[in-house]
Amino acid sequence: MSKPLYEIIERPLITEKSVRMSQQGRYTFRCKTSANKLEIRDAVQRAYDVKVAEVNTLTVKGKTKRAGRARPGKTADWKKAIVTLAPDAKATRLKEIFEGA
């Protein structure tokens, strides 16, 4: 039995770069740090009903932040997944999200 989708994908990342990449069939998601490429591929295919060709992941390290003078802290690390769709995939639901249609 596979994990629920919300335990793998947190949300799509909507940035200028990710919108440009979506025009080439590559979509960016923020994922749980424990998720692996196979789980991410399965979750995207189930959530958006598309065929995934490739998944690239990278861990984004948290930034050091300060609260006042003497309270240094750190934001949490997180994982970014860049998903490439198969050339014949129809990504109407993903295009609505990334292009605002």
C-alpha cells in the first residue's frame, strides 16, 4: 500500500523559473524530505493523472534566521522535485496551476 499523497507532495512551487520550465513539460513541487523519486513519481501520476518520464530531486538547506539579538535559529530543510512529463502526456490540470488558466 502506498503513502497518501499529502505525505509525499506538499505543494507545487510557483516561481518565474518554474513557470518557464512548465512550458517545456517540467513541473516543480515541494516534497517531504523523506520522499524518494519513486514515491514522488507515483504521487504526481495519481494526483494529476499524467505520465511521468523523469524525476530529479534536490535538498534545499534551511536558512539561518535571527529573532532579536541573541536568538539564532534555522528554517527547516526541504526537498524540491523537478518532474519531467512524457512527451505524449496531456497535463491540463498542471497547466491550469502553473499558467493560471
